[in-house]
Amino acid sequence: MQSPEKYYQIIKDTTLTSIDIYFIKDNKVLVGKRNNNPAKGYLFTPGCRTFKGEIQTEGLKRVAKKELGIDINPLDCKLIGVYDHIYENNFIDDLTKTHYVDVAYLYNISEKELGSINLDDQHDSFSLIDIDEALENKLVHNYVKLALVDIKKLFFD
């Protein structure tokens, strides 16, 4: 793992890769209010940058375990698409943009898994929001909305 200084330099110099998981239950999406930049204060799905040498299935398991405290089978995740997430800030300041190439996945979360959620410090709360309502909600980040539109086309039409 890099030091914050080295990670900041990486953000300045290159594009990062990330994974987001859209946990879906009964036409609702699980979103949490972000505590950290980028996207601080917005409702966003669980996700994180990927590590060098980390394959997608390992990253999916890590996101679910770290952010929600649950174990998922990454083979149950369905690819939604690949998106550019470009933010005007980064985890330290507003001087350098952050650019992620984000790979988004859908996972149908069970009632048992929902009841087992144990949050990490990245979000102050999680809730299920109807997908159509999320598309209209100003607190839901626009990058989340892009994938939700694709989810509706790919999985619900």
C-alpha cells in the first residue's frame, strides 16, 4: 500500500481503476452517504480503487467485505458497464482532479445479507432507494445515475 503522499502523486500523474457494486433488492439500490472526497456528501454505491495485480473477482469480494462486512460470491455479479468518473478534487484537496476508469457490477443482495451489513468509515449510513426515485434525487451522485439508467435498460426492460 502506498503512502498518502505517493498515492497523491499517482492521482496527479495517471488514471486509476475502480470497481463499484450496485446492490439491488426489489428494484431498489443500496446507497450510502459518502464521508470522504471525492463525492463527499453524495449518495453513492459501495466501491473502491483496484490494486495492481488484483483481479476483478478479488476486488468485488474486497469491496463487499470492507465496506459492508458481507461475503459475496463475485460470480453472482453481473457486469453493467465501464464508466469514466472524473472529479474536480481528490482525497486530500481541491487542487488535483481524480480520474477513475470504473467497472460497475450489479449484485442481487438477499434479505439476510442486508441484515448483516456492518459499515466501515467511508459512509455514515446506507439505505435502499427505489431506482426511479434515485434517478430524481439530487443527493444521488450523477455517476451513480449513469449506471442506474443502464441497469434499467439491461436488467429491467
